[in-house]
Amino acid sequence: MRAVRKAMQVLDYTPPPLSNRRGPKSRQMAAKSIGVWFVGAQQTPSMNWFQDQVIQMRPSMTHCRINISMFYSETNLDIPKPVRQREVDGVIIQGMEPAPQCWQVLNQMPTVWFMTRRSTDYPGDYVEPDNVSNGQIAADYLVSKGHKRLAVINTDPNYSAIAIRTESFVNRGRKHNLETEVINGDPKDTPAFLDAHPRAGEVNKLVNRWAHMDPRPTGVYLPADHFCGSLLRAAQHHHLCPKRDFDLILGNISPMIYPNLSHQPDAIDINLPTLVKKVVDHLIWRIDNFDLPGRVGISVTPSLLKAPVVPREPITPRTNGRQTPSTSAPCRER
């Protein structure tokens, strides 16, 4: 190789680009550099879910090569440096909407909005779950169980996805001529993400309101599952047991939460792997077709997910390494 390079230098020879050289060409596409910008969020282990989904779907992505970088900003005013300096080919935006002044930069590069919090003024392409269908599926499910009075309980009522699911659930319930109650917690100020750990006292107040309704709704919808554990504990305090006193359905399912619940209800699967694949595929398409006019919106319909039938033993406290009898009797179905 040294001799070849020396000869090239003596002859002042510069090889042509790979695309213009003779002989067989590599069919492998150049890797695309994608940024995922979590607007209004700090980097925490819980924010690794996007990367985890991409890793799982890589074997099916034989049509392209991608390098994904994650960016975080605590406000919607600060564009991450790699995005500002165009070190990525395109960016997926998630969380809060970027401030209007950010669009002077973002309009110059391919961008796709992902998931919720998008306002009607958002100018670009988007991929999101169908939250209207989510509320409709939940209401139809509870109607199929024979419930005549429904309730939706929220700790984050002004989070956009929750608001849409709630409105859809109420409208569907009323279409079935059923009384449908909305039990909301205190609105949060411009929430960028769901409150991952709502205060137990707040959940207790919501459950207390529900428990003392007369007649009490027996079909309950939680548009988000992040406070389901607290709700089940508060319900047990009021001697209310799932399946015996009420049926519960969740608007999403988190692998970090769901397996650890004392009762695993049926849930609505937003089909996150499909959503992630769609947003990555669409951003790649937009990178290759940046100047193509028209705003593209993609929504993914959720599906009903039946709870697994798993026998669970009641967990009992330990004293000096020995199990002691449980002090609270488990709920029993009638």
C-alpha cells in the first residue's frame, strides 16, 4: 500500500469518487444519522425506551443503516448543538413543542414529531398513537362487560393524550346512553411528560371521590397506567376489589409497571414498536424527500390486550427472615 500511495503521489493521481469507479458497486446504503430530541426533559434511565425499541427492531431494518443519537433540553428554547449545527441528517421531536424561534433552524432540516403534545399549529410531519380510538375501545370494552355507569380517572388531565382519550371515552359512553363521570386531579402547568410518580395523597383523593359516588361507577378507565398501583391500593382501603366490585381497563401498558401490579387488568396497547418503526421509517423517507411538498401525518391504531392469566401468591412481610401471615385478606371474586 505504501508503494501504491507513493506512486499516486509521484503521478499526482487522485482516484475518482466511489460512485464513479469501475467494477461492482456496494449496494449497501450510506448510514443516516438521526437525532431524537426530548424537548423539556432531563436524561434519566427511564428515557432510554426509544433506544430500547430501536435495538429490538434493528434485525427487521435491512433496507437502511441508521445511527441514532439522543438529545435532551430542559426547555423548549434551547436547540441541542448537534441539531443546531446540522450534525444529523434529520431529527425526531418528542416532548414539548419547540418554541417558535426554533423553527428558523428546524425548517432547514427534515423533522418528524413523535407521539403526543402536538398542537394544531405544529407545522411538520408527525407520527402518533390514535388517542381517539383509545378512548372508544375502552368504553366499548366496559359496555361489553355489562356496566351501566362508567368513570374515567386522571392525575394529569391537561396532558394532551389524556385529554383526547378522556373526551373520546366520555363521548362513546354517552353514545351508549350511559352515565359517564370524569374524575380529574389538579391540572399541571404545561406538562411535557406524564407525572411518573403522582403523589399518593392525590390518588387517594380521586379514589375517595369515586368510592363515595352514589351510585358508584363500576366500569373504570385509566387513560394512563402510571398511577394504577396507587389506585388499586387506595381502592382496597375502601374495600373495593377489581373484578368483584369494578372492572378496570388501562389506556396503555408499561412493562416497568404492569407486571408488578397486584391486579393485572385488561389494557389497550398503543403498539409502541410499530410507532417507533413508523417514525424512523418516515424520517428516513423525509430525509430522502425533503423538498417534496405536503405535510404527512401518520396515526397508529391501538388494540385491546387481554391480561395474562398468572397465579399470584399474596406477598407477606418477613420478620427475622421468617414469613408471617398477611394482615390483609386478598380480594375474592364473587
